[in-house]
Amino acid sequence: MEVIIARHGETEWSRDRRHTGLTDIPLTDTGREQARALAPTLAGRSFAAVLSSPLSRAAETCRLAGLEPELDGDLVEWDYGDYEGITTDEIRRERPDWVLWRDGCPSGEQAAAVGARVDRVIERIRGLDVDVAVFAHGHILRVLAARWIELGPEAGALLALDTATLSTLGYERETPVVKRWNVAAGPRPDAPIGPSRASSAR
């Protein structure tokens, strides 16, 4: 089996590097174009399930990419609590040593809580044992990839993920692996792992 994961297209807040958790920010026109550009790569693939965060930026990306999502509340983005809508630079003016993956967010989630949500998604996916597509957000998908390969959720810090990119999780024999990561629209999802463009926040 393979799991194709897609981060949503650009929003105003992702463009401006503002933490975008549970606020339902829509795609920009550019974000919609990015989402449509995913469709040729996904065309012809057969998925037993297409899961999406219920937040509109993820669900709309899925639909514009040519798939109809089943909404799963466990796929919403990290709850940034008091840090919702602000940038890392702004946070570090008051907390110079703050790191999301280590410190979490006041009135929001810690990495372990996000990992627990992701583990439920992974259990569901592995129970299907067939190809699945997942549309969601930058940080939740980074945690998903880390947990897929049996690392702690904080290991998602090592997996930068751009908007409107496709990545593939799967197996090498019985070992869970990241097969491809952060591939921009255009190349087939079996293109080599590699960066697509400069990372943007959430």
C-alpha cells in the first residue's frame, strides 16, 4: 500500500508565515491554482479512501485536485492556542528560545497530543491495507510522517513541507518508510525525494 499525503494550497496566513491552526482561512487564488495543478498527478490513481481535514483549505484543495474527501477531525492542524495567527519571530520577541516541537503552545497542543491524533489516523489507514490519499496541513502531516516511520512526533521538525506538495509513505518489505517527500505539482509522485521551493509556515 501507499499513502499519498498532500498539504493544502496557499492561504494568506501561510504566505505570511502566520501560525494557522484551527482558524478556517480560505485558499488564495494562487492556492486554488496550486490545488488544481495537483490533479494531473493524481488522475488515474485509485484510492480506497480519501481523507481530509475538515478545515476548508484542506478540503477545497482535495476537491480542486479532483478527489472527493471524507472529513476526519483528527487531521485538523496543530492547535496553536495563544500563538494562533502570529509568526515565530513575533513569539520569540517574548520567548526567545521557543520551539514548537519541544514547547508546544500555551492554551493549545503539545506534540504528544498531536501525535495521539495522528496515531488514530495511521491505525485507520493501516487497517485498510490499500492506497489512501490524505489532505491536511503542514505540521499535522509532518507529525504523520514521523509517526509512520515510528519516530516521536517531535521528529516532524526534520521534515519541511511546502504548500500544495505531494509526498508518499509506504513500506520497504515490512518496514514503514518515507518513499518521496515534498514534491511540487508537475512531477509524478514517483519522482525522487527533494525540496520543491522555500518552505512556508503552516
